[in-house]
Amino acid sequence: MALDQTQIDAWERDGFLAIPDAIPLARCEALMARAAEIVDAFDPATVSIFSTHEQTRTSDDYFMASGDAISCFFEEGAFDDDGNLQRDKAVSINKIGHAMHDLDPVFDRFSRQAPIAEAARDIGMADPKLLQSMYIFKSPFIGGEVSCHQDSAFLYTDPMTVVGFWVALQDATLENGCLWAQPGGHRTPLRKRFVRSAAGGTEFEQLSDLPWPEPGGSDMVPIEAKAGTLVLLHGLLPHWSDVNRSSRSRHAYTVHVIDGAASYPDENWLQRSPSLPLRGFDAA
Ligand code: FE2
């Protein structure tokens, strides 16, 4: 067992678990270097976030196709009104998603390393399948808020099985926008689902009117995490992160894992091509 009983009890009670020093720093640094290469090779002209209709549609298509791709997404406000990047590309990217864990050897190895695989096993995931990966930059001054949400809204399965394995690649603090979570909030209902709409694009389907805990309020706790910390997040756990108001970046990587026995709906926004089937933690 990689996790002891105290940790498993905390996971079941709280719906999240932070494991300091789980991931060697050298691996974190290798992943950061690889992400920098991906961004360096990315041509911003391939995607636009501008406001005209056609460009919005192009941006939607780029997002919808990212379930089995390596795609870069910009921060809001990265471009000026004329469509020029206001800052260096490297600090204008919000995230890379959503299939690096299957398409890039460095990300593949990082996602399937023993501490993550063993944590998945120890919390009882019987047939884990790696569904989605995100590299989050949270760059100084521009890194945006991630509003309060439950990951099952975006990565729904029946029954709900998704667990997030989030790794602090750099120290995450109150100043640079660390995670916050609601202890025990994984026992609250799923508020909504993010689905493909019949008209094209995506929409939220409301399931429950239960309010969110106030972001950063007394029902939530900050999860400050040193680089190398692995944080497990239950799919129903309300969590949130603030904007980065500091001068230090807050790079993080997350891989979302579902149980292969659960059904995966066609209306989920994230769809994978049959040529790229989901894989577990076994090496390729
Ligand atoms: Fe999340």
C-alpha cells in the first residue's frame, strides 16, 4: 500500500487528499520543460479567442476536438482588440489539454508513474482508465480564476467515478492561486453537467439548485501544496482556485481517471476517437 489507513480515511471523509513529496522534483521539472517545448512549437494563429462569430466557432471546434489532441488554450485577455498577444506567448497560455497522457511520451510516463497508479489502486479504483490530462500554467498576474465546480460535471460517467490526480509542479500558495476545496462536499449532489448541445457547441444542463460554497469562504479550505505534492480530488468535490495575483507562476498538472466499467455518455463534451482507446496505468 502506498497510502496508509489514515490517508484512506481522510480521503473518504473529506473527498480530497494531499500527499506531500509524492512526486520527485526532477520529474516535475522534466514535465515543465516538455510543456515549454509544446508551447514554443505552438502557433497561436491556429486558434483564436476573438469575439466575432466565425472565430468563436473556430475556437469551439478546437476545444471540442481536444479530447484526443494536444491543444493550447489562451488566458482570457491574452490578446488586445487587434488580436495581438499582449505578453509573451509562454505566459499567455492558460492550459494544454487534453490527451497528452496518451500522445506525448514524457506526459505518458509522468501520468502513469507508480505514486499515481498506486494511489488510484489504494482508493479502490478497480479498472482505472486515464481519460483526460491538463497542464495548467496559472501564470503571474494573468492566470485566471477557475470558478467553483465538480469535475463530474465535465467528465461524467454512470455511475460517477472520475477522480482527479493533481500534481503541484511548483509551490501552490494562497498568493498564487492554490486550490480550495469543501471538506465533505463530495457527499453533495452533482449541480450540473457540461454536455454537447444538439445545436452544436456545448451547454450546461442544470441538475440541482444546491448553491456552491462561497469561494474562499468558511466552508472551504485552501490546499497549499509544495512542488511534488499529489492531490486526489473526488469527482463530486466542489473546488475552486483564485486568480494568480503574485509574480510567481503556479504550474500544475492533472490527470482525470475513470473506472472502465462505468458507462461513458455520448453527450459528454470530451469524446475520443476509436483509434485512441483509453488506457490504464500499464506502460505502453
Ligand atoms: Fe477541477
